Amino acid sequence: MKKSQETRLHILQTAFILIYSKGYQTTSIDEIIAKTKVTKGAFYYHFKTKDEMGLAILNELLRPNFSANFIEPLKSSENALEKIYDLVYHILMEDSFMTVESGCPASNFTQEMAPWNIEFTKTLNELSKQWEQAITEAVERSKKNGLVKTEVDPREIAVFVMSGYWGVRNLGKLENSKEVYLVFLNGLKSYFNSLK
């Protein structure tokens, strides 16, 4: 990796950590520059604006991570309901990167930026649609394999899981406790048991 690429990646990674813990709106370019120890000129060489940097964070850091953790595991699953539950359980209870107090990075960006920036909205919506599609396709396969009732609507399951996940992340932030995650996971398990 060239020095210039290393600097750019360092800026993105450092900015992401600041934004994840403090929020996008309250993290300033000056703060990012101070934390990365790059010059103002170096920052603006790589990013013309803060929003350009924010979009790079979404596309270059969050998108690959989101794909690896939320989408890829569902592509090869035989039992969709079991796989979705395990995936959500792992992300909520075992993942060491995402914290209770900071919530879900994609959800945070959606709440802060979707109303104000069409490019953020478009990128975040693409991530959401990819997850919805991965869940839907996994449930369809499980229906064909007889693991899910034939009358079940796969998109309904996808929307339920996604909205539940993002909602419980916000509740976790408010309560600063994983206890609410366990309540959600118990409810999710009961819901899934009713679909078999």
C-alpha cells in the first residue's frame, strides 16, 4: 500500500472510531485532524468535505464489514431461521467491535444523516436492501427445504428482523445494557418457532 493510501485509510479508520463513539454531527474535521496527526492539507488532499469522507467511511469501511457480518453468512445457510438467529445473537451479544453505548454504526448514520444528505440515504438504503434480500432469499430456500411453513412471507420476516435489530440497538443505547438484547432475542426465538 502506498503512503498516500495508508494516510487515507488511517484518516477513515480514525474518523470512523470518533464518529461511532461521538456521532457524525458532533465530530469536527479539526478533531479528526488532531486525532490522526495529519495536516489539514493532507486531510483535504484526500477529502474535499466532511461528507465526502463520511461517504468513503460508508463505502470503504462499513459496506465490506456489513457484507461480511450480515449478508454473506446467510448466502450458504440451509436453515435460515437458525442462521438468522445465530447471526443476530452473535452481533448483539458476542461481537467485540460494536458496543452497547454506541449502538449500530449503520443505524447511527441513518438517524443522523439520511434526512440531510441524499447520497448517505442512497448508500444506507442499498445496505438495508442487501440485508433484506439476503434474509428473504435464505427464508425462500428454507421454505423449499420444508424448514419454514409454506404460507410464510419471507419479506415480512426480513422486515421484522431488521426493524427489531435496529430498534433494540437503540434501546440498548438508552439503557446502556445488553439486558434488553436478551429480551429481544427470546422474542425472536419464539417468533421463529411459530414459523416452523
